[in-house]
Amino acid sequence: MTDWQRKLAELRDTRTCRITTRGRKTGRPHTVTIWFVVGAEEQRVYLGTLRMGRDWPRNVAANPEVLLDIADLRLRGRARIVTDAVERQRVEAALAAKYWGVRIGTWLGFRPQAVFEVELGGEAAA
């Protein structure tokens, strides 16, 4: 396990992360705060969105290279929409287990419009 994976393991209970994408029109960095869960072996981070019309999912569709800031750890990664139904259900369950808001939404019939996997490529320059 690398140093950044150990740091990520220690931060798995952190409430939010910041994802930075590149604007699909401007090419400028666009950063938002979002909920996340860390995948097995600290190789991946998973995100969900209630609306695909938000800027960050549309930016990811145009350019999947992203930066994630979790506390003081900055990671680079490549995002993709999770299309496998079993994997998506697993990620949605993990989000609901970590966040009460997601759990309550699930009880009320709300689900993310999309779930994203970010395959991590290591620490990024600050």
C-alpha cells in the first residue's frame, strides 16, 4: 500500500470531498463539494449525483480527468459512470450507509441519477 492509499484509508470517514473538473466549454477548473465513499483497497472513490444536468457530471463526460481533495490529500483520477447494475447498487448502498441524507432519500424513493467511479492515479501536485 502506498503512502497516499494509507492517507486515504485514514480519511475514509471524512464527510465531504472536493472534485475539480475542467469546464467543457471554458477549460477552466470547476470545483464543487460532494459526498463520497472510498472503495476497497483505496484504489477508487465513488460519487453520486441526483442531477446529471449539474456542471461537474457534464464536465466529466467531456473530460474524465479530475482532481479530488479529501482533507489535505489531493489525488488525481479518471472518472466514469458506473453502468453495471450490481456495482451501482453496491455503491448506492455504501453511500446510504455513510450518509443519513442518502438513506432517507432511498426510503422516499429517491436514487442518484448516476453514480461515478474515480480510478485514482496517485497524489497530485498541490
